[in-house]
Amino acid sequence: MKIYKLPERRELSALPEGCAVALGNFDGVHRGHQKLFDSARDDVKNKKAAASVAWTFTTLAKPVISAPYITDMQAKLELFAEYGLDYAVFEDFERVRDMTSRDFALNYLTKRLKAATVICGFNFRFGKGGTGDAAQLKDLLQSCGIDCTVMSPVTGKGHIISSSIIRELISEGDMDGAYDLSGHPFSICFPVVRGQQLGRRIGIPTINQDFPDGHIIPKRGIYACTVKVGEDLFLGVANIGTRPTVSCDGRVNCETHIIDYSGILYGKEIKVDFYRRIRDEKRFSSVEELRTQILRDAEDTKEYFGAMYGG
């Protein structure tokens, strides 16, 4: 079990006594998850607990997520801090998968996590084989005097908000829809790797980032983005795809032109937030034609963000 103090993400050996613990996998950290965080913070505010905690699994807990994951551990830490939580706990799924429902509730939560209150979603499952549900958790905890809040579904656009729906939207390139249900843009934050350096040679430098195994990959195409470099935020044009004009290896990655930036970023972890899919990926007949299109995409991106912020 790894315990982090937020927002500085400092790793600790133990939690404080009397926590409000929000339970979940929290992939995507969407609006439904944020309701659990609100409840945990309210418990602290109302002095029912000393600190708010998000409890989740480490990245790539395969028995938990069979579909591609949206947010890795570092992204979750950033979002947990953004939504005002005090601590984050990442547990190895293998450590808890064979616990009985009773052991998980009455020993693990109360003694290991030092829970004063517990918050979970309506569809939370726990215990060996997922035999425990939210109602059982509430009963078990109340038997030893611990409050358990079971949150009702949160809806958006006529659907119960879920990680699976957000995955579908991202896979379809619908970043507006994913934003609406998540409450924040889909993002990546991966190391910059060396590419062919063609962009720099034609006056449009780009950064290349590879998707880790198991991470969701948006629909191929060109996206209007923002890019964080240090403490500065730039607009960007990201290509998700195989770069058919200049490459033939068929490997999908993210190649981003950071507008009005030309520094060297190899090896640095750069965050890219995706806001709008502009167009399909396309093979051009020449590098010059590609250059012209990227410049046009950059203008479209500026117009998009200008309209968004009234500029």
C-alpha cells in the first residue's frame, strides 16, 4: 500500500487517525467520483473525520480494469489534489482480492485505513469474488459505529456517468463529450521521445510521446490541445496516429506541435490536454503540403480557444 500526502504527493508510512475514505477505482476521475470526494471533504468540514482520503488500486490492476485505462497513477494523484483531497492510497489488488467482505470492512478499512467514515458509489463491489455490495458494506460498518455513505448515480446527457462511457467517447474522438462527463479534459503526460525531427527541419517543431501499454488511445486524428511546459501553458496541435506522410512503421503515437514554442524537451514528461478533434488524419502528397495543413490546423486551434475564452 502506498500513501501520499496531497498536493505535494509526498509518500508516507501511515494515515492519520479518523479518515473519511472514498472507495473506488476512479478511472477517469469523473463527475460521479467527484461527488464521493465532496462527501469526504464535507465529513472533514463537519468534524466527522480528520482528513479526506481517496482509496484506489495501483495502475494496471488487470482483474479490475479489462478495458484500457484513462488515468494512470500520476494523473490520479494530480486530480485528487485538484479536487481537494488530503491523502491518496494506492493498494495492490492482489493484496485485497481474497479478503472476505467482513475482513475488508471490519479490519482493513477500520484498522489499516483508520476510517472514521466511508463513502462509496451505488455500484461498489468488494470482498472475494466481488460478493460484497454497497448495502452490505454499509451494514457491516454501521455494526461497529462507522458511518457509510452510499452515493446515488450521477447522470449527464441522459446517461449514468461512468468510466466505460467516457472511454467510448475518447475512443470516438468526442473530447467535448468526455469533458462534459469528466469535468476536466482528457490528458496525457508521457516522456518526450526522439522522432525523425522532420518538424524542426521544416520550421514546425513537434514533440513525440508514446502511449504505455494498456492506456486508452483516442481516435486517430488532429486535436486542438493545450500543452504545459514547466509553469507555462501553450496551445498545441496534436496528431494521434501513424503519421502516414512521413512514416511507414504503422505505430500509433501522439505528435504535438506546440504553438509559439521551440525548446528542446526530450526526456521530459509533458502534459497535453485534449479539447476538440479538428479533423481526420490524412496522407499528404508532399511534406510542404503537410506543413501548410499543420499551419492551418494551428490557426483553427487558435480560433477554437479564442472563441472558448472570448478572445
